[in-house]
Amino acid sequence: MISISNITKAFNRGDVNEVKALNGVNLEVKDGDFITIIGSNGAGKSTFLNALAGTFPLDEGRIVLENEDITRWTEFRRAKLIGRVFQDPLLGTCAGATIEQNLAMAIKRGQRRGLGLGVKKKDRLFFKEKLSVLKLGLEDRLKTLTGLLSGGQRQALTMLMATLVRPNLLLLDEHTAALDPKTGGMILDLTEEIVSSQNLTALMVTHNMNQAITMGNRLVMFHRGEIVMDISGEEKKNLKVEDLLLRFSELRGEAEISDRMLLC
């Protein structure tokens, strides 16, 4: 259970360029919720995920995760509970480390680290088992430097690393936007499989209307730092892309929609 109460964040405060990125956001997230998040550029979507991850301190508000008030926790401390996959496939892995070394770091998340062997034999067997689920042949390439992998392979590895130790919350920030359609589709299938099999609580930012409608059990829309739509159940199942585009037009007071909103 995640309770987000009245969180507010402004950048360049007191300056002519001040931007109120989050404006009193409230959201209750139940265990097992898979929420897709949409909104126009600058609506506050990624800032919201950054706020949850602890990238910056809040101006106001409170975040409670599994009965723990994490509002003042550092990003490092929150990483014990929160897994994250970024838009850029290069951000989630260490290019100069091998596949098994990256996984060895991921499996130690939230634990104290000593001076023992980085990768043990039993770990390798576990890594091979988990990598085989990706169906990319990476289970036979444990010694390969991660920097030699393709963007799609690295993003798949990042997904695995983010969930190798089951997180209390998984944050997905447009994690297929930088990939070609075929690879992006593969990562989305992997996302649904991992979230479903582990019954994860997940928040996924996307600009793709079809993804927002078909994936997850809830849909949230941001506009000017506020949540203006939160739907689930039959209402979400019956939703169409045209309905979302109309809502965007109403909010922005214009007929034209960004090309990114038309992605299907």
C-alpha cells in the first residue's frame, strides 16, 4: 500500500522561471496495482516518479510506503524498496561490468556488502535460470560486458535487475520509448510477465495511448502537475484512444495534439 498525500514540488523557486511541477498530488495505490500514467509533455509524470524515488526533497507532502513514512528518506535508502527502469537503456546497468557482475550487484540490493567473492557458483546458476526467461540467449553470456549488448538486451537486463529482489514498488519511466517498435513490444511483454508473475505494484509512464489503455488495471492522467483522471475497472476497459485525445484537447483548450500522443 502506498499513500501519497499533497506532494508539491517547484523548481527555480522565487525566480521568474519558477515551475510548479507537482501541485498537491494525492494518490492511494493498493498492493498489486499496475497503474499507467499519461499526460502531455511537462505535465509532471516523470517528476512524480522522481519524487517517489527520492531524487529530490519535496516542498510539501508525505509519502508512506508499506506503513513506512519515506518522505525524508534518501534516494539510496529508498532503493532498497523501489525498483526502477529508465527511458535510456544505458542508465540501468554498468557498461564496464559483465552481465553476471551487474546481476550480482542487483541481488545485493538492501544488504550489507562485504569483501567476499562478487559472484558465487550458486549465484551463476540462479542468474542463468532468471536470464533464460528473457529468451535472448544471455544465460550463455554471463562473462560478456554489458556495454556490448544492444539497447533492447540492456533494457531487458535492467528489468530483470530491478525485480531480481522483489521490490515493494516498480517505477517504469517510458522504458520502451528509446527502443524500436519490435524491441519495445518485447520489453512490454516482459514487463507484463514479470509484474503479473510477481504480483508487483507498478507505475508506468507512457505516451502511447494504446499501452495506457490495454496495460495495467488503472489509468492516471496528469495535467499541470495535478492528477485530473484516475479510472479503473469497466470504465478503463471500455476506454478508447479517442476518449483520451478528446480529454487532452479539453484540458489544453486546443484541437491539435502532439504527435507523440497519436502513437498506437
